[in-house]
Amino acid sequence: MAQMPLVYFSGVSKAFDDNVILKNVELAVPKASFAFLLGATGAGKSTLLKMIAGEIKPTKGKIYIKGQDISKWSKAKRASWRRRIGYVFQEDRLLSYHSVYENVALPLEIQEFSPRKIKDKVLSILEVLGVGSKAYSLPEELSGGEKQRVSLARALVANPEIIIADEPTAQLDPYTSKEIFNLLASLNRTGRITVIMATHEWDLVRNTDLPAFILRDGFLLPWEGKI
């Protein structure tokens, strides 16, 4: 029997007033897979990602997480699923008045981990991602690449099932973009974490053999290497 997808969209459409963003989307994301989501600015990439997180409801169709129709979930169940998601955004979204350590510790504090456990997990993930020496620096003291590594540490520290990366390399130079992608790909391979990465960096995708989908005119299609 085929493995149940972690995320499954069945005939999903989304409209905001008269503006139809997504049209009859079919999408299956297997557990521990990596997929790119492509499309021009305004194509609906962020909307689709927010729907996976349960932040936006479809106008039509169904979204299933681990085989469960999320439209039937309680608020508590939705909140529990969101805690299993690690988010990485185009903007680092770090709190400027908190240290790197404090930023990364936030998800664990929300989940009421003990101070000792928080310290062990935060320092460990910062070391893994190559920013251990920056633990007590402020975000303004970091380079763009270091900020994204810290954002990734914050996304990973609570052991997510899935990473939703929304244009995480958009503001980085090509070398640093490749570094961040390689980190995500490595986490997918070694940690068996599902990763969905939205991007418009076509060359980055062309240089991999990972599956990619593109949003065009509201429709989600397999990407065949053409813009």
C-alpha cells in the first residue's frame, strides 16, 4: 500500500472576493520529501503555503494532513499542527532587541520546555548550523546569511515535521543562497524532515533533481524547466 501523504490537496481553489488565486489544485507531499514551489510574485505561493499551515481556508476543495480533513479540526488541533511546522521567510523576522539565543529559544519557551532543556537544544542547533559563536549577538551584528541560519535554527529547534520556507534566499547573494538551500536539503536527507521551499530562483532549481511545481494563472503544474 502506498504511503499516505503528509499533505494532500484535493481540488483546492481559493478566491479573495472576485480574485481567484488558486484553481483546482491537486498536490500530494509525501513525508520526508523535498519539493520546490515556483511562480512569479503574486502567483499564489504564499497563499498555498499558508493553507498547508491551516492559516487560510480553501474556498473549494479539501486539504488533508496525515489523511485528516483539516476543515474538521478544532482550534486546539490546528494549533498543535502549527507547532509541528518550522517557518523560514524571506525576511529573517528576528526580534531586533533579543539576542540570537533568545530568538531561537522562543518556540521552546512557548511550549514550556525547562530552562536547562532550552539551553541544551538552542546551543546545539546553533552549533549544527554554524552560528554557535553568535549565540549572544544581536541580529544587527549578523550578516544576511547568518540571519537566515538563525531563522533556520529557530524553525528547527522544536523538531518540526515539516519546514515551510517562503522565499528564504530572496535577499541573499548567489553563494549564500546555495548555502541555505544546501542546509535545507541536508536536513531533509539526514533528518527526514519534509521541506517545501517557495522560490523564484530558477537556476537554483535547475541544478537539482528535486521535484518542482509551478503556479501559473492559479493552476499548479509540474515544472519542466521552463519559465
